[in-house]
Amino acid sequence: MRQPVSIPGKRTAILLILGVMSMLVCSVLWQGSTAVISHSEEGHIVMLDPGHGGYDPGAITSQGIYEKSINLQIAQKVKEMLKPSGIEVFLTREEDIDYVPNGVEGRNVKKQIDLNHRIDSSNEAKADVFVSLHVNATATGQNSGAETFYHYKAESGKRLAVLIQQELIKIPGMNRRSAKPGDFYVIKNTSMPAVIVEVGYLSNPKEQKKLQQSWYQEQLSRAIAKGIANYF
Ligand SMILES: [Zn+2]
């Protein structure tokens, strides 16, 4: 009587141990495989570059509105909108700063140091795309609407610019401009597909008002985020 009872007892214990072990192995494998799947699906990295900052305000209106502030506000909104898709988003600046060390003199030298820092941090982050955000301004107040620029030699940059611009022109009342080639420093010197989005004209009185409002900034940000997501 004893033996038949004790042997199944041992067997049960062994089976239980084996069962727990195989569950552990399975759970480790399962976690590993989901991690790999999520990495391949969500592994895109975006570098958003809110233009100007710190010593450099960018365009300024007579009412004292700075381009650098609008650029940062929109970049932060684009980041928030891209987050749920699993795309990793970095900003070249999270606050009102520049990357020029104290004591450096000369407008062009300062500008180049600042831009090189942004390009370098995009390379270090291994960003898949670089999107620089700006607001346009002209001497006259006539021009309006968003424009996206790509480097004229960059095919993938062109595709990204076209996809963003396609979304921007869907905004009600937006000028129907197309993506344009350009030879600007940041889109020329980045190693990944890069574009400059000029979200509108601060020199246009009507657009200037809209550009400061968060509902309009949200429309612009949603279009930019959608264009980037479509690119991937
Ligand atoms: Zn600018």
C-alpha cells in the first residue's frame, strides 16, 4: 500500500516541478519574443528640432512674439501626438536654450556651433528622421501658409517632406503649397532624411494671431505627426 502511494506522490512532485519550470521557460521566451516584435514595430526614432532658442529668437513681431517660442510649443505637441504610436521622439532642445559656449563671438560662428550641436545630437540618438520646425517671415505681410523643405539631393528627405506637406494642406484655410527643395544647413548636413517645416508666416497679421493659439498649433502638430507616421 505504501509504495503505490509514495511513488505517485513523487511523480506528482516531479511533474509539478517540471510544469513550473516549463512555464517559467515559456514565459521568458514569450517575453523575449514580444520584446523583439515590439522593437521591430516601434523602433523608429524621430528628432524634432525646435528652431532657434536662447540668444537667437528667430523671427520677432512688433508685438514681441518670438519664433523660438512657437517652434518649441509645436515640437512639444508633435512629440505628445507621436508617443502613442510607439515612435521614440527626442527634441534638440526642451527649453529656451542655445548651444553656444560663453565667449563665442560672431553671428555666423555662433549659428554654426548651435546648428552643429543639433545635427550631432541627432546622429548620437541614431534618429531615423530629423524634422526642424520654424516660422517664416517676410518684409511684406502678404505671404501665408505652411511650407516643407527637403535637401534637393535627398530622395528620402523629399518623400518625408511631401508626406508632411500633404497633411498640412488638409488644414482648413491652408494655402496649398507643395514641398520644395532647398539647400539649408541642417537638411544638408544631417545624415538621416531631414526636412524643415515652416509652419506659417509671422509677418502675416492674420496668421500671426492663429500661430499663437493652441487649437491652431494642434492642427499643425497633428499634420506634422501624421506625415512622420505615414513615412514609417
Ligand atoms: Zn526660423
